[in-house]
Amino acid sequence: MRSLTPAVHDPRIGTTPRDIIESMSNSDGCDGCTRRTVLQGLAVASLAGGCRISLEPEPGSNVDAGDGVDAPPGIGTGFAMCGANMCVDLAHPQNAGLAAVGGNRVIPISGDKILVVRTTATTFNTTSAVCTHAGCTVRYVAASTSFACPCHGSKFALDGAVTQNPATRSLKVFTHDFDEPGMMLTITL
């Protein structure tokens, strides 16, 4: 059986988030690895390095898990853990929806989902996509630049504030940094 070494510890791979994401989406060095071997390696890496991995989005949600395959962060999804933060490579094809103003994507992370919305050419909104009323996945409504919960009708402003009940608590807002030349959005978790 082949051993799978986590890509972030490979000295041949660069240290930038883009290098890490590209290395994780590249199958070189693990030809013939089975899905089971890769998942076992990810489990070991997450235990050893404290990575946050979410393998399955909520059924029926608007969560984008990359290419439709069970894909934890970094495996061809365009996002990966970078230290304690989540790095989103905006140049990655899976993030094409974030190229235009009004584009959005839900990114699953352990215990939460982050809804990323491009609000201008250089600014983003990063908010929890989990409704505070009943835990459903909220959706971005471009026409009203707000969030709406499809389960019970709660609505939220871009700053996470409740604008329509039944929810009574605001959505969690994540701070972030956008490196425009590098096309990398880093979300502080």
C-alpha cells in the first residue's frame, strides 16, 4: 500500500496558498491511488495538522462542493485551508462564479458554510450561510443584495443583520483580506 504524504509538508511544493491548492489538485506523485487511500491520507493529515474538512454538503442546499465529487478543501475545489484560515483562489475554474460582481459561492467548512459574494470589483462579503433560525442554507439574492432562507423566509442584510423574522440572530460575518494581484481571498476563521 502506498503512503500518502500531505501536500503541505512536501518540500518540492511552494508555500503560497496557490501552490498548495495546485499541488492538492494535481494527481502527480500519487498515480494509482485509490479514493480510499486519498481519504485515509486526508484523515491522517487532518488529525495531525488540525485541518478542517467537510466531505458532504447538506442535501438540497446550494453548497458548491467543487466538481460534484466528494471533495474536501483543496482537492480541485479552488479553496483550501492555509494555516488557520481559508484561502480561495479566484483564478481557479471552480471559482468562476466569483469573477463578476454579484457572483457568489457557498464554501463548506467543518461546522459551518461560508457564503462568499463579490460586491464590487475589489470587495467581497463573507458571511455564514447557516440560517440562525433553523440551520438551513441561506442564498444570496442579487436583486435585493441580501440573503434569504428558503426554509422559513428569514431575510438578512449583507452585514448579517436580520431584516425579516423568524430568525432573531444575525448571521456570523467573517473578516477577510483580498490580494488583488494574486487573486487570492483569505477568510479568517
